[in-house]
Amino acid sequence: MSEFVHQMAPWIDEAEVEAMSTYLRSGAWLTEFGHTREFERRIADYVDSKHCSVLVNGTVTLYTAIIALGLGPGDEVLVPDFTMVATATSVVAAGATPVFVDVEEETLCMSMAEAEKKITPRTKAIMYVPLNGRSGDMLMWVEFAKAHNIALIEDAAQALGSFYSDKHLGTFGDLGSFSFSSLKIITTGQGGALATDSDELIAKIVKIRDFGRPASGLDEHVDFGLNFKFTDVQSVIGNEQMKKLPWRVQRKRQIMARYMHRLADVSQVRFTRTDLSQTSPWFIDIICEKRDELRQHLKENQIGARSFYPAVHSTKVFGQDGSYPVTEMLSANGLWIPSGSQLTDEEIDRVCDVITHFYRT
Ligand SMILES: *Cc1c(COP(=O)(O)O)cnc(C)c1O
């Protein structure tokens, strides 16, 4: 019996073990300090943003982005219907209202034509999700936000290592958010980051993350704040993971290219068009016939796969009606197949053989 191939799994090696033991022997205070500042600097350098703040996770970063922009009750935020649920729940947490927008089939990202229809006088921001590192024309989204006088937040949780027109995703709008949960391209177990070029926004974020203090350790509270601080324990891992990111980005591109090549003749499986000079797909997504049966068949063959997200508007927590045909189609037919950067070529070939065989019989 061959080993189970996970759809995605975290990947650490001796580099993290060594770094952690050195850190723990160094008189560590454990909470955020020098290693966290280094992690922030590494991210800012990589994505080419002026500032970066690392926070506890990639949901809290979205919430923090919304309140840093001064949004709250009465304000509407456009959110794609096809996304991980936190894109929408973080808006709710801030007291604002998520307004769902259908996506486009070519990119799996928010449709501008649909967004236009959902604009009202209460619309204050767009939460754009470059799903799996793909995006629409980001320069047009920047123009769109400007034209409507609303903020642009990029939930780039899945887009570390992905670019549009050679500019890193998450750096087009006012704020870009990243996630380091255990299944993301790099991980610190839990973690998130906000990137911005705005001195004003980063000053707000730094206060929000530390009880509204003007400086750490000072019990003055000049602004609203909670405690979203990161830890150096995690940053020690994050810094090692960042060193591996350029390699992972290349590997992700090779993985997708190999899947597309090996499955090119399987007419029941479709890939989303991907420019591999710009995108390093976080999850490998396919739109396929008999999705649930295929997933089951993969499982019986020791291969993990994950169905696409449900249409967020229709989840029990939101329970809304409305017509979102592209999201509903994706949700019913989309499957994420093994995607970790640690996959070997042999494992990819095995997955492709199992898929090919499934449709032949
Ligand atoms: C992972 C993810 C999040 C949430 O990040 P966490 O760090 O798990 O809180 C938000 N949005 C998208 C698109 C994601 O993929």
C-alpha cells in the first residue's frame, strides 16, 4: 500500500528545529520582539511594501484592516461569494455588512461587472481575493476603487509568491492581508500579516494590535485596541519558512505545469488558465465531472482532495438568497487535488494516473 498523499500539509525540516533550539536557549521572552520584526521585514522586502505588521492570524488581519480604515456599522464591503468564509466573517466582526459579489470563471476572482451592480452609497470598501494567486486586472481594480471613492483591501491569504504584472499581489490596494495557517504556502501554525505603503495605516495597526498603546509597555490608551500580537516563537519558524519561499514558488509552478501536462488528454478535467510566470498556485484547482465520486475514488487510493468552498451567501451562517451562478457552478464541480510544495514528481504522476483511470472506467 502506498503512503497517503495529503491534499496539503505543513512542511518543516531541520532548519526550523535548529533555529528553534537556538532561540529557546537564548533567554527568549517568547512573545513578539526581534524575530517578529525580522519576519515583518522579510515579508515587506519580499512583497515590496513599505510596511508590514504580523498579527495572530489571517482573519484578525482582515478585521484589523477594516477597523484601521475606520469602517463599521452602516458600511458595506464588497466580498466575493467564492472565498474562504473569513473574508466575509471578518467584515461582520467589524460591524460592517458584507455584500456578496459573484466571481468570474476565468480567474475565480470577483467579477467587476457584478461588483458594479452591487455598489450603493453605503459601499466603503472592496475585499478582493486573488484566489490561489490569480487575479483580474489589478490596475483596473485600483481605478474602480478610486472611481467609486472606496478602499481596496486585498485578502491575499492564498497569494504569497504570486504577482500581477510583476507586482506582488496584496500591494495594489490600501492594505494586503496574508495568512500563515498550517496549510498555507509557508506556515507558522497560525499567523497573518498586513502589508501597506501607508504610514498612517501602519501606525493605526500597530496600536490596534497592542491595546491602543502609543508605545509598547506604556499604559496609555490613545486609540481602540485589542491584543493581536504575534510571538517570536512563531517568527523563528516564519523566518526559516521565508528563506524557503523562493524555492517553493518555483516548485508550485512546476507542480501545476506537470499536472496540466499529464492530464491534458482527460476531457472531464479542466484547469483554470494560469500564467505561471506570475502565479504560484497555492492549491491546484480543477473543475471536473463527477466531482464527489472522483474525490471518493482518490480517497480509496490514498490521495487527499478537497471540494471547493461553498457559496458563502448560502452557508448557514449567512443564509442569504440570491443568484451567484458562477460561484454555484464552481462550488458544485471544483476540486483541489494534492498541492503541497513537498510533492514529488512520482506522487503527482500517481495522482494523475488515478484520475485518468477513474474516467476511463
Ligand atoms: C486562509 C484564508 C483566510 C484566513 O486565514 P487564517 O490565518 O486561517 O485566519 C482568509 N482568507 C482566505 C482567502 C484564506 O485562504
